[in-house]
Amino acid sequence: MRQYELTVIFPLEEDLYQVGRETVLADLAAHGAEILKTDETGDRDLAYEINKRKRGKYLLFTLKLDPVKINILDKVFKLNANLLRYLFVRIEE
């Protein structure tokens, strides 16, 4: 298992944020991710407009995950309508 940082951007609406956050946590748990740290970095301006939104709520996860599961989670996250964007970054050991 490797360490990754996962940054997720949600809409500002609290109900969409809560549903999206719970869905991401459930998807990570279902695919065997071990969440080491969760950091809510708050509301920020987006670099460019996404789905007619100029601001988003950012959430940063530090996790351990099997590299094979990244492609599977990528496909699952693409289907989640409550995510504006997400990014997996491998942490070098």
C-alpha cells in the first residue's frame, strides 16, 4: 500500500457537501483505503468556473491505498455528481 493525498472540491451548499463527503468516505472504505488524516481546508475561490460555480469547499485526505484501486476510484468519483473536482497525488516515502 502506498500513501496518497486526495484533494476533493465540493459545492458550497451544505447539504451537497455533506452528501458528497459521506459518499467519498464510503467509497474509500469500500475499496480498502486507510484514512490517516482528514483536513477541511474551507471555502476557496476556484481558478476557473466549474459547473457555473466560482467557489468550492475543499477537503484533503491523507490515505494509504493499493495502487490498483486508484483507477477504480477514479471511475467511481466521476459518477459522483456532488464532486466538482478531485486529485490523487502520491506521497514519496
